[in-house]
Amino acid sequence: MKDILFIIGSESDKKSVAPGVDLLQERGISFDLVVYSAHRNLPELMEFIRRSESEYKVMIAAAGLSAALPGVVASLTKRPVIGVPLVAGELGGMDALLSILQLPSGVPVATMGIGKQGVLNAVHLASRIIALSAT
């Protein structure tokens, strides 16, 4: 079992989450980084989560604009999901932040700040969640 599944919506998001990936590597935390879009390849995302959710302790989903990805992931798993709004579009990530914050009851997502600080805090929070299972 790996510690973290890091999901991004497009290849171009890799640059935005690089600081978090670097922090995971520095800390020796096991993870996979995958690209699935809640808009462009939803059936594949759903199948991937159903097939592999038991292989991870925590999931981090980062997305910009309408930021559907964290909510979709949270609707498909019982694992903790941390959402990271990325800087994108005319609103600079505010739309993504509000989208992740305002999910319906029963679809919990821990929501981080916008951009780099949010990516880093997602890793810190995931680390704390993982540490709970070690005690």
C-alpha cells in the first residue's frame, strides 16, 4: 500500500504540483501521481478509483477552474480526500477554491489554499493523517 495518491486533471498541472511532489520525495513518502480529468475522461477516472482506492491511505486532488476533480474523487471513495485549488483562469483560482469548498453534505474534502501553499499544505496534512494510522 502506498501512502498517497496524487491526482491532477491535466499534464499541464504537473508544474503546479511540483513543489508537493518534491516534498513527498524529500520526506520519503510513497505516492503515485496520475492524470485523470473529471470532465474529459470521467469513466476512466471512476474505474481507476474503484479499482485502486484500497492501494492508498490518502488522496490529494488538485484542479483549477471549476475544480470538479476533488469532489468527484471524494464521491467515489471512503479514503480521506484533500482538495487543492490551482491558480488558473480569470479568477486566479478563486473559482476553484469555492468549487471545492462548497461540496454537498456527504462528500467531504479537506480544502487547502490556492496554489503552491495549498499544494504544500496538502502534503503536510496528508502526512499527519498517515501518521495517525501508525500510532
